[in-house]
Amino acid sequence: MKIRILISFIIFLFITAVLFASKLTPKKNEVTNNRFIKVDRYGITLTSWQGPWACIFDQKQQLLWEVKTDNESIHDGYWTYSWFNGVTGIENSGDCYFEKERCDTLDLITKTNQEKLCGFTGWRLPTEAELRNLIVENDRPGENKIANDYFIQIKKGDYWSGTYSKPLKRFNGHITQGAAAIDFSKQQQKVLPYQNAAFVILVNSHVPKSL
């Protein structure tokens, strides 16, 4: 009799602990909604159900991110770029429609700063760490491991970071260095040759005034 009572008490404590832990653990969408804030093209913050939005403010990293589009503007998510910062890298080896020649990362940065996306200049490539910190758990099979409800038009493939002069594991001839990239679909970090055509999502260290 005593053993049954003891077992029942242990089961009761276990169930109570599980229920208590579930209340303390936020759901994935709640974490995402608390972390990211939509920002329109004028730099005004929006609620999570409002739109359209041109940027996302990441409260965790205190960074403003470019939002990709599907309208053949300079922010179209399908455009790719070779890595170039004005000195290091390879010019004009990506694909886009907004340049007479082919595209590199400096082209996108220059155009975005001229536009003053979301009211700001200072747009740049993210560091490897900043880009990696966008990876989040996603329970939607087949989707990228990023907050897809906020970061729309993110493609499956490599995204350039601003971290460069990194050694290549495999290289041909004189090509021994490249820049770091992140693949959100595979959650992979890698180093790519500068001439590779990869996607880009820009970042800014300014905080919108409406926050």
C-alpha cells in the first residue's frame, strides 16, 4: 500500500514538473515575435501583422536587416553577387538586372546606401557571427532555418558575410582565400572563393527612431 502511494506521489510530482516547465518555455513563434520587429521603408516600426515592410530590426543583436523582395528591384532575393569590397575580391561575377555589367557585393551596398533604405545609410555585409545568429529552429519541413515570416524571399543557397581573407579548404592554383558564407537551409558555414555567385542580405547598425 505504501509503495503504491509513493509511486503515485512520484508520478504526480513528475507531471507537475513537466506542466510547469511547459509554461516557462515560450513557443518558437512567440520567441520570434518578441525578437524581430518589422520596419517600413521610411524607418517606421510596424506590428507583426502589418505590412509591407522593407527591413527587420533584430532586438537580440540590435541590428537592422534588409528584407529581400520579388520585384526585380535592387533588393530582389534572386540576385546573386561575387564578393568585392573595393580592394579585395572579384568584381562583377554575380547576376542582377540593376547593373549594366554583372554584380558584386559592393554594387548592392552602394545602391542601398544611395537609396537610404529604411531611412539610413551605413548598410554593409554582416559579419559571419551576425549572419550565423539569424539561424533559428524551424518546425516547418523543408524551409530555411530562419524566421521565414519576417525574412521573406530567403533562398536555399549561400549568403555572403563580410568576413574575408579566410583560407579555402580546396583551391585551384593561386586561389587560396575567400569569404565566409552561411547556408540557412543546411545550417552550414563555409568559405567560398570571391568569384562565386552567392546571395546577400545587408545589415545596418542604426536603431530606428520609432523604437
